Amino acid sequence: MTLQEHLARMRRSLADFRIGGTGFADLGRAVGGYADRALAGLGQIDFRALLADLAAAIAFYTRLPLRPAAPVDGAAVARASWCAPLVGALIGALAGLAYWAAWRLNLPPFVCATLAVAAGMLVTGCLHEDGLADTADGLGGGETRERALDIMRDGRIGAYGTCALVICLALRIGAIADLPRAALVAWALVGAHATARAALPMVMLLVPPARADGLSASAGAPSRERAAVAALIGIALLWIAFGFKSALIALVLVLIGAAVLAWLARRRIGGQTGDVLGAVEQVSETLVLLVTAARF
């Protein structure tokens, strides 16, 4: 019997072999059908739209010299909300690169950590730090809802905002400086920045805008699908960076922190604003870094 005849006989035997009433031939056709449908679905994905969302998110969340084809308005921000954690990972990677460069120059850990935080602030243009300061001033100094919103819109920083910024910066720098290895710092920064921004679409979805105008109101709530994708990306990056147990602890704390801020904003000013979202990002980022310092 030739080799070709042996192969033909084996194919006939496998085709006739059955498990639980299902033959290998049937299984092969079913798998082929699933594969064809998956490839057809993949062909329907608009990759240009996905890249446009990513470009819009980078343009909004950072000061990197990237000019998207379309203007980045509120609708574009909501549409691109799913990739916010990806932009956060990019920001964290750049901050980690700054730490590594300082570490290679044999600078003290505190200086390396300070430069890493400063690099993140430089890349984002202090977007979220500004929101944290305005939120602290408004919620701390505003006796009424209208007064709190007026203070948050005021460009000047007050005592509450200054104290909030100093405490937040000190906690972040201290947590990073405590980490023993540059590689761990890089993963911590990527995980913290990604997770913090992954929380923002969910807050936008669940908490209504406090104002009828402003970026948060014009953006509106992202779809549930986009918010869910952002959350899943953030959780995945957090898990990759820290492992299951540490990621779970950080995730629980981030959920608690975001929920407390959302409840406080809803109670004091009737909803969320862009400043409140900035405060959520800063608190979430700080909590992830503190968990990293405590666990490692």
C-alpha cells in the first residue's frame, strides 16, 4: 500500500469516527463555519475609525504633537473613551522611561520618582491635576451648589486645591520612590495610569453632568459597550502589571475611591464635571501606586 493510500484510509477512518454522535467531519465543518464567521466579523471592523478614536484620545489626554484629521470635540471624546486606558498606558510608559533615565544616571530614588511624576504631568499638561485642584476648591469651599460650580470654573487655585495637590503629589512620589526596581516602577506607572483612565468612561456613563454646558455635558455619556471595553482593557493591564492578587486589591480600592467621589459630586453639585473626572483619575492613580508600594 502506498503512502497516499495510507493517508486516504486515515482520513476516511477519522471521518467515520464519532464521539457522542458527533463525527470529526461534522466537527471540522462546524469549526470551519465558526472561523469563517469570525473572519467575516473581523472584516467588518472599521480599523480607520478605531485609529481615529485612538488619535482623538491621544490629542485630548496628552500634549503630544499629534493632530487628528477631525477636531476633538465632546462627541469625539465620548466616542474615543474606550481607548482611554491605552493612552494611560502610553503616558505611564513615558513616565517610566523618565524614571529609568534618572536611575541610569545614579540619581537618588526620590529624585527619580519626582522626575517620573513630572514627566507624566508634562505629557498631559497637568490636565487631571488641574481637575483635582478645582474639585477640591469647589467641594471644599462652596457652600451652595451654584457657588461650588463657580469656584470650580474659576481658574485660580485656593487653599483646598493647593493642599489636595501637595498631598497627591507627595503620595505618588513617595510610593514610586519606595519601589525597589526600575522595571517594577515602569509596570506600576503603566498600570496606574491605565487603570485610572479606565475608570473615567464608567463615571461618565453612570453619573449625569452637573452643568448644561462644558466639555462633560457636550461629550455626553459614552455607550455601555465603550465603557465596558475601557474597563476590560484597564483590568487586563492592571493584571499584567501586578498579578491577580495585587490587581484585585487595587481594583477594589479604585472602585471605592471612584464611587465615593461620584457620590460626593452628585450630592454637592448634582453630578460630574470635567474637573470631577480629573479628580477621579488622580485619586485612582494614587491608590494603585500605594497598593504597589505596600505589596512590593
